[in-house]
Amino acid sequence: METFLTYLQVFAVGGTICLIGQIIINTTKVTSARILVGYLLLGVILETAGVYKYVRDFGKAGATVPIIGFGSNLARGAIDGALENGMLGAVTGGMEAVAAGIAAVIFFAFIVGLVATPKSK
Amino acid sequence: MNEPNEAYLKLIKEKMPKSKHLLTMFRAFWTGGTICCIGQAFTDLYTYLFSEMGENDVAALTTITLIAITAVLTGFGIYDKIGAYAGAGSIVPITGFANSVVSPAVEHKREGVVFGLCANMFSVAGPVIVFGISSSVIVGFIVIIFRGAFGG
């Protein structure tokens, strides 16, 4: 029962974040790249303001899987890095926090790009 | 006898955009929610399998898994079909970010591996990385200046 409730929260939070994105697309003609950048910056701002951890506690993967969670991850890394290692940590902290994601994206895109055949237009 | 009623067709045309708007919102909501639930399922699985792992490592592993799945689905052209149905539901999750890297990589392959595949990989996702990393460095400097506010 508790698991079901958790997944309901994940579904609701993740779904709502995507729903807002869809409303923005429907009403303003903003491209998907701008949606991604906008959500990312929102995540950075909310994490820096200390608000996003409440969303994360409630929504779990629903808050971390959307790109806004990627932004919050970056900010959290930078905050922790700056507190622990000063200037050096401030520069490297964000990148370190998302290193797994970026490395995976590059690696899998490279492999799939080599293997897959492009659609003939 | 079965000629379509003109007034009725006009009425449909008036009503269409709004209902389509609601439909895309509904699709974005449930597909986005489902992708997040899949992410939560992997998080639970990894927490169960690798009990010695910290929360951050499990989250990173989940992200890698979702990216790998998306890369394969994009390679087979399946993710684009999901995207046509889901709209923002497939763009906003991290899988949409992965798709935006893999998709141009595959499409520009015929221009060569270095100048096609690799050079175009970040044609869409590049701004995300630039804004992301830059803003994180700015945040880092803010933390150094206002150390007290962040519990330092």
C-alpha cells in the first residue's frame, strides 16, 4: 500500500512537470530546446533557494527524472563542492554531480550513432 | 442522404483546437508520469540489489539506465514515435535530453563520424550543457560569497 502511494506521488509530480511543459508548448510556440533550458535553470534556481528538496522528498523520481532534477543536481553539486573545497569545488562541483549522466549520454549516443542506420528522408 | 452537415462540421472545427489542447496535456501528463515511475522502479531495484550504495550513486545509476534505454529506443526509431504521441511528456524527462543527443547523432551520421556524428551530437542539447554548467559555477561562487546562508 505504501509502495502504491509512493508511485502515485512519483506519477503525479513527474506528470505535472511534463503537463506544465506541454501547456507552455501549446500556448507559446517555445521550442523543445528552450523548454529543456528553461526547466534546467528553474531547477538550478529552486535548488539554490533551498526549495527543491521538498519537491524531491515528496516526488522522489518524479522530481529527479525530469530535466529540472538535472538542474537541481548541478546546483547541489556546486553548493556541496563550494562548501567543501572552496573555489575549486565551486567550479568542479556541478560537473561532478552530473558526470554520470553526461558521460552516459555521450557514450551511448556515440555507440548507437555508429550502429544505427539513419532514416532516409 | 449521407452528406455531412455543414453546420455540424463547422462546429467541430471550432471545438477541435481546445479538445486537442486538452488531449495533448493529458498525454504529456500520463506519459511523463509513467517515465518517472519507471525511473522510481529502477531506483527501488538498485536500492534493493546494491544495499551498500549511497542515495546519490543509486540516482546516478538510474539516470544511466534511463539514458541507455532511450539511446537504444532512439536508434530503432521508437522514441520518436513515443514523442509524436507524448509531446512534452517525452521531452521534459531526462530521456528527452538523451533523445535530443542521440537523434542528431544518428541523423548526421552520413556526413561522417567526426564531422557528422560527433560534431552534431550536441546541436540541440549543447545549450542545456552550456547553461547548466555555467549556472552551476555561478551558484558555486554565490555560495562562496554568502557562505553563511548555505550552512558553511
